[in-house]
Amino acid sequence: MPYKFIEHPADIAVEVDGNSLEELFKSACYAWREAAMNISSFNKESSKKFIFNGTTSEILLIELLSELNFQLYSKKWVFVTIQNLAIDKTDSEYHLEIELFGQTFHPEIHNMKEEIKAITYHQVKIEKVGNLYKTLIVFDV
Amino acid sequence: MNISGIEIEKVNDNLWEIPITGEMLVPGRIYASEKMFKETLQNDEAIKQVINVAHLPGIQKYSLAMPDIHWGYGFPIGGVAATDINTGVISPGGVGYDINCGVRLAKTSLNYNSIKNRIQKLVENLFNDIPTGVGSSGAIKKLNSNEIKKILRNGSEWAITNGFGSDEDLILTEEKGKIKDANPDAVSNRAIERGMDQAGTLGSGNHFLEIDIVDEIYDEKAATILGLFTNQIVIQIHTGSRGLGYQVCDDYLKVLVQSEKKYGFNLPDKQLACAPIKSEEGQNYLGAMRSAANFAWNNRQIIMHLAKKSFNRTLNISDAELNFSLIYDVCHNIAKIEEHIIDGKAKKVCVHRKGATRAFPANNNLIPDKYKSIGQPVLIPGDMGRYSFVSIGTEKAMEETFGSSCHGAGRVQSRHQALKAAKGKNLIDELTKKGIVIQAKGYKTIAEEMPHAYKDVSDVVDVMHNAGISTKVAKLKPVGVIKG
């Protein structure tokens, strides 16, 4: 897996990597899902598209994961697969478009692990190390 | 003393100072014992966070930390900072994601011995009556956005109007359960949506409802005024603004992180994102944060009422026999505009308390009349296997900590470490042997929240007591716990 959960004094921290910025973002989405729940089988019931803009790639990443969090806890919807994910960069802004397939989440039936209150900005720094893009992400639980 | 490369000077046995270095605007001050520094603060990033907070524009006197200090986001947990309302900033990181997370303590006229054999049933019924756990919902009917906005504006008054308690409860709640100048229009539709089915729910993590007994009294006069007696059954509720508050924090961090350049701030940590108090962003956050605080007070009010009904039904006794009533409700994650004496002059400041409890002294105008002779109750929960404390605020707190004290125990083990340590143990059995009945959504929560994952809260409370910031009134011992 292109992510690894590491020790954190109170919350959940995960190291994520990818061969490209897009791969890193995908890995982060799957890491978020694994931190939040423990379900073995998924159904692709519906699709959703989202667009985000941010002045840095870190802000874009936090925005994306925060949206997944909102979809889960408010819309009771969880993504199953990432159909398309594209990131563009202009001089002043990053732009992300994503299409997700997912399903309705039933908290009483499915196995929710932790309530992720929020995706924090703490220590998020996307860096290219060799051929890999890497960052740490901390979920407040 | 040198901790992780940071020089710390001893002021006295309970107080340590970090002198100004680099771009710090004020010194840091940490209330702690030497033992705490040696045992739990050695490699804790929280000390660095005290230094980071000292960089906030407009910060006054000191960047403070209470003895339950541990690593947070931006601010350390246990952090207190006051900023000048004209030249200073407001930072969501100084409040936290769980806006107005707080504690409520209610009393009964029951003696433990008279209901000892009913605790199991009480815990079962409380667990069924009060939604707990991840994404818990449905304590009361799902509310529409208009009703949520009424809660955001009116706080606990909404609960009272809708039959969940009495007017007396408002008097005994910090800010009377309704902080002024809340602005529901500054709360996003997303945050409102997250709160629609969460009024009256406990949530997960370290949130809980406990049945406690008054185990020991240290201050007879204050205990009498608070209505506490030995072996009495009391109820503690620890929760906050749930998903609505998390979303408000999230929404405004997004705005403030992106506006850092606009105000020319160069802060050492993105989670310290802030805006001038008088700016549009600052005022909007304050209005939204106050709205979420009102949601939290209303939440604890509903839960208390549901708990009272559980007691009535389980024990089959009348309100008069039960005499279930609120002692006090405090918040420990909030920013408030208050007046404090700085350099000999009264000054309005924005006091950020992030994992810190207001601890106002006797005769302060902002505490209920019935407690004016003793000071404001400070409620400090410990872990579920040991004890919690009731203290009262002092004049010294006003002089030294902007009227603030500690809020809890603070973790010493990560959740993962706690889970590992719990392997092979039967924690429910261990708690039962101690006379504590527990019910939780899952065993994982119990393992993560096991007593030894936390500091001994008595160490924390003693530092504040010995420093004269908040003095001990009573020790509470859990006999029944429900958790998410």
C-alpha cells in the first residue's frame, strides 16, 4: 500500500506517497477510508464529481480529504473507487477535478472505526523525494 | 532545565518560564511539576507549540500552558493565550475542532449505597437513551436548518423552550448557555447539515457520561454551597458541538490559511492560521464559533435531561425524590472577549482557551449568584478508571492565567499504544473489579480509553491547587460509564 499509519500521541497519522501528485492524492483518499472504516465489500451505486482550487497542493489535498469526510458523516456516502483524478497548476493556483464511484454508508450496519473530526494542516508538506511525492497527514479523531 | 533543546527557567515548584527567543513576542509559561517535565514532557512537541503561540500578533503577557499540556494542532492542548482586541488576532487553532467541548456536572439526592445494585441497569438504560459513538444521531427528531439556526442563536434556551430542562439550568451554565453575538449566518450550510441529527448526542473518543460518587471532600464550605456530600450520586457529561463544530473550524481554517499572505503573517505553523479580530474574517469566525458554542451547550442540556429521565424510569422515583439538578457547566475549548488587568490597566482581550477551563474567582460578576461567595466551579474529568475533580477559581487565576485552569488528564499513550497494551487484558472485568460498570459501542473504544492511557489527573489538579489557580473542593469516583 502506498501509505503507512504511524504512531501519533492522540490522533491518526499516515505517511502517504505516490509516483505523481495524482497518485499521492489517490493514496491519501484510500488511507483516509481505511482510517475511518473497516468494510470488506463495496458496491458502486452512484458517482460524484468534485472540483477544488487552492493556492498550494497541500491546501488542495486537505480540501479533497475534508470533502470525503463531509460526504461520509453528513451525506452518509463513501467512495468505492476513484474513476478520474486530474490536477492542473497555473502560476498562482492548483486545480483538481475528481470523479468518484461510491455507495451509501450505513453507520449501524457498516463498521465505522473512528470519527475523523477533521483533516489537519499539521505537518502536511508535499515533497518530491527521488521519484516519489510524499507527505504526512494527521487526522483529528 | 533543558527539554528537547529548549531552555526552561524555574519560576517556582509549579511554574516554569520559556524566555523570549527569536520572533517570540512574549515569554512562554507552563504550569507543571518537575516530575511532569521529566516523565511526560521530555519529548513532547507541545513545549514547542507554547513557543509558536508566543508569535501570535497582539498576544499579551505570556503564552500559557496548564499542567495537562500535550500536543495539539497549532496551540497545545492546555494552551491559553489572550490577544489585544484592537491589534491582536483570533485563531481557530486556539479553540480547536470541538468548539465548546466541555463538562457538565449534575447532582442528585441519592446516596450510592441506596442504588448500588441498580447501577448496571442505570448504565444500560443511559446507553440506550443517549446516542453514543461515531456519527451518533437521533436523540431527538432530526431538526431542519431553521431549528438549528435557533439553537445556534439561543443555545441552551432552545432546549428549555422545548422541554429539556428548567430555567435554573441556564443560570448554572457558563454564559447562561447562550454566548452573545453568535452569528448563525456565518455558519456554513455544510456545518448546519452536519448538526441536523446530532443535537443530544454524545459522540465518540474521549466523550462520556459518567455516574460518579463524591469520594472525598477537601473544602467543606464550598462543597456545601455546591450541594455536594460524601457518597452522593452525581452525573458528569463530557461532550461538545459534534460535527457542526468540527465543520465550523474546518471551514474557517480553510479561509484563514489562504488569507495568511493578505495580512502579512509569517507564523511557524499553518494550524495557527489567524485573522485580526476586527477583520471581516475574524468577526465571521467569532460569530460562527459562538454559534457552535451555543450548539454545544444545548447539546449537553438535552443529554442531561435525557439522563434525568433515565434515572426516573430506572429507579422508578419522582423528580422530588431524585432531585436531579445542575451544579455547573463549563466549556474548555473557546475564545472569549473578556476584560483583564494588564500592566495595571483594565483591557479587553480575546482569551483563547484550548483545553483549559475558565476559573473565575469569588465575587466575579460573570458567575452565578449562588457561587459568588466561593468562586466558579472548575470541572476536571479524569480517566474512566480513577477519578475526577471539582475545584473552584481564584483571584490568583485572574492575576496569572487570564482566569483559566486545567481541563483534564491528557493522554500519555497513543490510541495504538493503548490498544497494544490492552491485548490479553479484560478491561471490562478490571473495571468491574473496581466497582465500575461500563458500556460502550465497541471494545476498541474501551481499550483506547483505558485508564493508563491517561496521566493521573490528580497530578494535574494538584499543580493548579498548589499554584493557587484553582483549589480543590471534591474528588469524584466513577461507578458507571457510557462511552461512544
